[in-house]
Amino acid sequence: MRQSQLFARTLREDPSEAEAPSHRLLLRGAFMRPLMSGVYTFLPLGLRVLRKVEQIVREEMDRQGAQEVRMPAIVPSEPWHATGRWEAYAAEQLMFTLHDRAGRELGLGPTHEEVVTPLVDAEYGSYRDLPVNLYQVQWKYRDEARPKSGLLRAREFLMKDAYSFDRDLEGLRVSYAKMVEGYKASFTRCGLEFVMVEADPGLIGGDVNHEFMAPADVGEDLFVRCTTCDYAANLEAARAAPPGPAEPSDEPLEKHHTPDAPTIEAVVGLLGVPAEAMLKCMVYEIDGRPTLVLVPGDREVSEGKLRRAFAPAAVTMLDDPGFERHGLVKGYVGPHGHRDLEIVADHRVRSRSAWVTGANEVDHHVTGCVLGRDFDVRRWEDLAGVREGDRCPVDGGPMEIARSIEVGHTFQLGSRYSEPLKATFVDEDGIEKPFLMGCYGIGISRIVAAVVEQHRDDRGIAWPKALAPYGVCVIVANRDDDRVVAESERIYAELQEMGVEVLIDDRDESAGVKFADADLIGHPVQVVVGRRGLDAGTVDLKVRATGERSRAPLAEAASAAVEALRSAP
């Protein structure tokens, strides 16, 4: 390809709307252009990268026995109502919805469980048909509240989603393991550093699930990892080693006047106690029943953990009318003196016997509220968020929190969708059973941005050669010298004959502009043909990722470029 003909105009300055480094560089390097917030047009350079990610992922899915299909982007609402997800997505305003001319309710698919499950049910009815794994590469749509950071959080994005169907749990685990291997191979081939972590299933559902995180400073997702073993988990799913029980306490229960102090911070200031000595009492309605959820005052309740602990029950935080309805004093609730309330506590509540907490009276708190004497816990769960320095649940080592970009997510769904959609098969014993499903997503377009976040410097992008739009860029340093032009064209032609994806920068621009654009766009290997080099009978070579420079004899320029590309990251 000739850069003089390439539909690509690089930008000298950072676009004002771009926040993340990948967003800035993909715009400046002419890989994409915005149409509106969270929606982008891929230009030729960007489309070449996108298709290379697609191809790698397709090859790895095919290698694991998955078969490609293409499902519609427009989906009917009826199956979504059956699974309850139409209402769930509506509650979070994530789904684009529309109506056809007959008034039928439709949506733009953010994911396709409700499409693929009826499809397999209609085609397969016997255990002999299983297992089967279907995947697609399809544009997905989610009405993000704050679409920002370019491809890292878009409203339209390219995704690979796969769905496995098995007869039993053992088969599901085998299918899941195959997909995990395919994911690891895909990310490795794309040049991504990644970590596989335990995760929160969110609106997809299921029991066992993992996220694949690409560590990056700009990442919106936080994950926890042990510094001494392989344990890692999404922040919402992370666990910590529970503390041992505290020594018994005979501290008396005493009431204190704490005017205008409904918060932990205010009580700490008034009574001079540390936040970790406070007992935070949050009130929720779980299936309509008021429940006290207890965590230490320096921790927060993880609502994701709380919902998982009580699934499938509905969990909602108590509102102001609810406090009045149940006779509770907002901001001053304590765990003592309640006969009709369910009390659930995080394991860390065991770490102390006597607590400072609400007195169940306006403007009052108590000290010496002793676990086992003044209140009892009916159910213990892991309910508090994990933070830096907590001990690992596997080996007890210290844990750290890191930022990352989620590039993939895998789920063991079980019968989460097959049961409400009545998708069944007849097993060998003649009994009709629901399919056991897994689903597996990879953010194709997000990988493009994640790779840029991990492979960049102050000059631009340094693409891994597997994803680079062109492997070699031949730079015509002196456009006004016929010898330079002729030798550049010869090297360009030789590289094409050798099967190399090559771009020649034959624009009527200065050498400095061409060098800057080559670094910005991120071609793995640059071949510079200039007047001084010709006088010496050489060309200059540069490996973009390492900055390594070398010279090669003019007659061997093409083969030297191929060798440099072979050794490039």
C-alpha cells in the first residue's frame, strides 16, 4: 500500500475529547474517527488491526471445536422477558430498545443467550447431539451511561461470543476448560499481558466465572492478586482470609450522647474511637424481609457479594419509608434489641468482641456492644470489600489491588437460561433435561485499545507484529532524489513478492514528518532509504518496539527487513 493513497490523515495534536492514551493514539494515528459519543468509524489502518484480532480469535475458537454462526443484532423481547433480563437491563438502562411498525418490542443485542438457546433447542433434542459450541463475531450494543476512553467503553463494540451446550456438569466443565485454553492462546498471540481472575457474574448469571484482565493504568476494572501465590479475583468477587475469633469481652454496654452524628466519621470524631472499632449496620430488604448486614466501620458492604449470597432473592437497600415502617432509626441502628430482624455479618465481625455502634435511638450510640452477649449473628458470609494488604484466602500472603481492562469473560451458566426458555434434550435414560450451558465473551475491539495501552511510548504505538496493520514501512526520505525513489520502489516491490505486508511512505512530506508518523502508527520495522545511505550503499533499519537500529547493504535491504520483522516482538 502507498501512504500517498492511504485513507489516513494523522493528527499532530491530541484531540480534546480523548482521555485514555489508547483513545488519543488511535485517533492521532488515523485508526478510527468518532461518529458520536461511544460510536466510531474504523479507518483502513484500524480495520486491518481489528480483522487481525478477529482472525486470531477465530483460529483459537475453531481449534477448540467451536463452530461459527451469525445471529441477528435485532432481538425480540419475548425470550428476554422469560429470563427476566429485559427488566434487569431496563433497570440499568443498558439496552437500546425500539418498536417495529407493528408495535412489537425489540432490542439491539448486548449479548445473545436468549437467541442461541432457542436456536439449539429447535435443532437438537438428544444427548447424542451434545456437546456443541457455537460462536459468532458480532457488533454488540449497550447504552453506556458514560461512554468514554474510546474503545475501552463504547456503545457499539465488536465482540466474540460463544455458547456451549452439554448434557451434564462434567461435560460443561470440559467445554469450559477448552474455552479457557482458547482464551489464553488468543490473548497471548495478540501480545497482551493478562491475568485470569475469579469474577462477579453480573447480569449474565451463573456460578463459576472468570474475567481475563489486561493490567493497565487507565483500566476502569480493579482486581486483587496475592503477592505470593496465583490467587486473583475481580474486586467485587475477591475474598480475604477470615480473621480468627477475638478474646471474650466483659466490657459493659454504655449509651453515649452523639448529637448530629449519623455517620461513622462523625462518631469517630465525637468519641475518639477508630473506625475499625465501629460496627456498621446496614439495613436491606431481602425478599421483602428487613435484614441487618454488619461489617466493621472501616469497610463497605459489597452489594455484589450480598446479592450472590442470597440469590435468587431480591436484595434492596432500605429506603426512608422502610425505616419508619420497621421502627428503625436511620443513622443510629445497632444490632442489639432486635427480635424480628435477620442479622447477617461479614466474617471480620468475629475479629472483635466489643463494638461501638448505634443505640437504636436518635443522637445516641453505645460502646461495649458484645457479640454473643448483646447480639447474635444468624448467618456469616463474606460481605465486605477487599482492600490492599488483606491476607490471601489461599496461602495467607498479602494482597494488592491493580487496575486493568477486562478483555474477556467466561461463565458456567448451568440451566440459568435453558430452564426459563424450556430448552431441553432427552437423555439416554429417556428423561427430558435442560441443557447445561456456558457462555464466553471476548471484546475484539477492546483488545485493540488494550494492546495500545500496553504497547506504547511517548512517540506513539508499538504494535506487536501479529496485529500491526503493516509489518514493514519503507520510508522514502528524499522524495526529490530519483535514486532514492527508485531504490525505495525496488525494495517495496521485493517485500511484496516475499509476501510481506508492506507500506511505502511516498508522500511529498519532509523526512521528519514521515519518521514521526511511522513511530505514531507503530509499524514493527522501518526501512529508511535516504541520500546519505545510498552514497554509502546502505539502508537504515529500525525495530519500533525496541528502538534497535541497524544498517544493511542496499542489495540485501528486503531480506534484512524480513529478518528484523521475524525477530521483532
